[in-house]
Amino acid sequence: MTTELTKEQEIQLLINLMEEAGEVVQAASKWLRFGPDSCSPKDETKTIHRILLAREIGNLLGIASILSEYHFIHDNDIRDGIEKKANAMIQYGVVPE
């Protein structure tokens, strides 16, 4: 695998990251509006919102993994962000210790 990306590939990766982040927001909104174990009546697969959210988070993490693989971002910085967010959620009482 080549470690160099063209400027166009860089742009496409960042656009995909933004789109996936938006899809996570949309899936979380549907969870809140309709419930985690419901599904859209238009969805022929009858996939519940809990699974749709998990898949969208997976898609976002997939793009993050690619960004890390090509050294746009570093795993240590991702881990630092995860740790800081977890600590903040505990500090503000969003989740228990």
C-alpha cells in the first residue's frame, strides 16, 4: 500500500469524515425521537435504530482508522481524546464512575 495520498484523496477522506459524522448525528436523533428498538416503517430490512447508530459509529471509526493509517491523525491523540471525554462525562455526572 502506498503511504502517499493525492490532494484529491485527502479532500475525499475529509468529506467522508464529515458525512459520516452527520450520519451519526442523524442516527442518534432518530434513536431519541423514535426509540432505540424501533425502526422506520419505510425500512424494508426493519433494522432498529440501536443497530443503525452502531453501524454509523462504525463507519465513522472506519474513516478515523484510514486517517490514522495514512498519518493524518495519530492513535495516541485518539486515545487521549477518548480518555478526556470519558473523564469529562464522569465529572459532569453524565455517567457514573
